[in-house]
Amino acid sequence: MRLFSALVLLFFLSTAGAEGVVYDTFLTPTVTAVCKYATNREDGSPFLPEDYGPVQLIIVKEPNATAEPYYNGKLCRARIQLSAMEPGQYYRYWVQFDSERRRSRKGQLVPFELIGNEPVRATTARPNPPHDQGMR
């Protein structure tokens, strides 16, 4: 019981400076991000449902940074593979496009922090050779 209490205390102390939700990538390897469809374009004009085009999920390490889209598609939902990302502080936001590729205003900036293991990398592991069990 003492070990469990110490681990819980250590977890809370290590996340005290975190901004947003803290994910342990070992316990939570993926999450699903969901957006709300945009109501205004960057120029302030209204965004009507019949104008909806693709959406993009952007994940950055600094609040005002830009990056290539993590997800680009028609659905307002994307699965984020946390276990493939480096530990640290992140921010995510959505951008909606209309049928003429005009952008919406940037969606709400959602902070989150990753702790835990280093990212899982794809490997080409070879299977173990069969053991000689005296069956010759």
C-alpha cells in the first residue's frame, strides 16, 4: 500500500506543471480527438453547413506554432497515436475548409502533455527460432 501511495504522489508531483490533460503513453497509447464544425471563416464571413469541406487536425509543441496537419479529411474526428510521439507538452487545434478551400478561424487550442515511455518505433523483428525439444 505504501508503494502505491508513493507512486500516486510521484505522479501528481511530476504533473504539477502540466498544462491540460496529462496522458501516460503506456496506459493511454491512443486518444480520439473530436471537433466542432466551424461557424466563421478567417475573414469573419459565416460558414454555412453546405459549404463544409475537409477538416485538419494540427498538433504543435508551442501555442503559436504551425505544422503540417496530423489529420486531413472529411470527418470531424481523428485518432491520435500518442505512443508514437515524444514525451512533452503539446497543443492541438482544428481548422475547417470550405468547398473553395477558404479557411475557418483556428479552433480552440487544447493543451495536453505526454509522459511515459519513449515513442514506439516500427521494427522488423524476426521470430525466435524453434527450440530443439529432442524431437528428431
